[in-house]
Amino acid sequence: MPDRKKWNSRYRGKSINDVTAADVLVLYQHLLPNTGKALDLACGHAGNAIFLQKAGMESYAWDISDVAINQLNTYCKQQRVDIHTEIRDVRKLPPEKNSFDVIVVSRYLERGLIPELKSAVRTGGLILYQTFTQERVGNIGPDNPAYRLTKNELLRFFDNWSIRAYHEEGNIGNIQKGFRDQAMIVAEKP
């Protein structure tokens, strides 16, 4: 499986202790429910899942990389953090309908999966999504434009949901400041 090999090589030798939650989750944590089930999709070292668990949610972390998930399992045992982990190719096995109160996706874009993610969120639940844009000023993220959002694309994915927060600065103004190279959204399912 080429994708698994690619991501395994990326996580081999990296420390899970340096992991942080996505900006969208940190900035908008006050919008999270007090309880419920939350998924960190394509989680890598699961900074989002760890954050969600500490915020009181029943936290799930899925990734195609067995290296990342095994490192996460070791971390959870050492730190006594309770996260439900799974080695899972979400393109082949997306989350089930109405299965989560919160889904967080960061730095991952699979456009064909968006309808499945929307379906997996329960009524009144949230998607917090942050990923790279084609309009950029730096060199972070994938080079392939297919894995980067076009202008306002993330907003259009959720046009029939309640948008609670949206942020995309593009490359206008002082490009040395602000939130650049990515877009983020918090959307509530009607």
C-alpha cells in the first residue's frame, strides 16, 4: 500500500511529544460541546485527539499509518490518555453516518470524502477543518495543487451548514503577518 508506506516513513523517527492541536481547534475550542464523541481524522500523531480527550470528549484517532498509530498507542499508555485508535484508510472506510458529535480534520484534503464526513456528523455537531490553500505565501504543505484548496473552496463545501467561523487570508496585505497558506472553518450541521 503506497500511501501507508509514504506516511509511515514520514512518522518514523518523529517524536509524538512535540505534537500540537490544529489552530482551528485551539482558537475555537469554546464552541465544542462539553461531552460527546470526537474524531481526529487522518490524525498522524493525533494532537487534535489528545486535545479533544483533555477537553472531556470521547476521542477517536484514525490514520492510515500504523507507525503513527503505534506511537500514539505507546504515548497514551505512558501518559494515561484514553483515545480510541485505529489504523484505517478513511477513503476506503469513512466514518459511519451520524457517528460523531465533532470531527476535526487538519492538513488533509480528500475532496471525495467531504460528503461522507458531513453525513458522519450528528445533527447540531461540528466539523472543524483546516488545510492548505493554493493561494500561498510560504513553502509549507504539499506541492501538488490537487491537495490544496482553491479560494473559498472550504467555505463552499459547507454552504448548507451554519458557518460559525471561517478564516482564509490568502496573499493580500502584509504577507509577513497573519494566518497564511491555509484556510479553516467551523461548521455546524443543521
